[in-house]
Amino acid sequence: MSSPVNSKPSQDFVPIKEVRDGVITLKDGSMRSIVMVSSLNFSLKSVDEQTSIIMQFQSFLNALDFSIQVFIESKRIDIRPYIALLEERYKVQLTDLLKIQIREYISYVKDLTENRNIMKKNFYVSISYTPTILNAKKGVMSSVFGGSKDNAQEKNLTFEQNRLQLEQRVGVVQQGLSRCGLRSQLLGTDEVVELFYKLFNPGEMEKPIKNN
């Protein structure tokens, strides 16, 4: 008789411990903030503008004394909400000509999106901060000698101190990106959770569109 397979829950393979106030805390104690960054059409810029952008971005990277990660999310455009809107418009039309035109347009959009990879790209920068060993030891000592209430207060205080350090790094990154002509937005808790849910569940957005 074969022994049962020891399966592990999917949470064991996710390095995230918690997401709080938009800050991601990993299981190793390090922290991350994610900034969503706008794009720019580099090819439409003049040669001088391209050179300036490259030099600004190079200066931005060289000025950093901490690590960052640049992540590009590339996914097919989900056209289903738009198709549903067209279907509703079709139902309320009173003239046969408009109904025929809307139906033909719906078929055209479906064929276009199913036969071609129409992609949407989102750009993110992950900023990291690893608390010092001293802070980590303080947390261990308080958990050993302090009460549960004192321990919780100490953890909250330590989190806020570390979050402030991380926020300073986020500010440096956003300022550097702004000099390159890029807009940026710090993700909140709900946005971070939604981003990672989509990353770990890509099949949710790839279901085929049903033809009527």
C-alpha cells in the first residue's frame, strides 16, 4: 500500500506574512512597498529628450543606496465587461439597423481579441527595507519578558518605526521617477492584495469569451 502524499497548503509557498497599511511584511521579516508607475512613449520623443530621460534614469539608479525591483505585468485585455455593455445596448435599441450594427461590432470585437494577443502592460517598482538586527532582537526580548499587551504595543511601535523608514525610501524613489517624467502612485492594502491575487491566480482572467 502506498503511503499518502504529504501535501502542503498553498500559503506555505507564498513568502508574504501579512499586508498592513499597504506595507507587505515577508516571512523573513523584511518589508516591501509597491509603487505603480506610468509609462511614456519613448519612441515619440526627440533624440535630445531620449538622451535626457536616459541620463535622468541613470542618475536615479546610481543615487539609490538600497535595492529596488522593477516588475512589468503583461496580460491580455479582459474585454468581457465591454462586451456585456454592448449586449445591454443591443437589448434597448428600437431600430433593426442599429441592432444589426451593434451585433456586427460585437462579433468583430470578439474575433479581434480572441485571434490576436492584445496586451495591457502595468509597471511597478518594489521598494524594500530590512529591519536591523537590533530591532529584531528587541522584538524577541519583549515577547519573552513582556506581557501579551506590552508585546502587542511593542510590535506596533516597531512596525511604525520600520514603516517610516520604508516610506522615506518610497519618497526617494517617487522623486527620482518624477524627474524622469514618470508619475507614480503608492499602492494601498486593497490594491496590493488584488495585485498578488491576480499574480497567483492568472487563470481567472483567461477564461474564453462565450459566443452568443
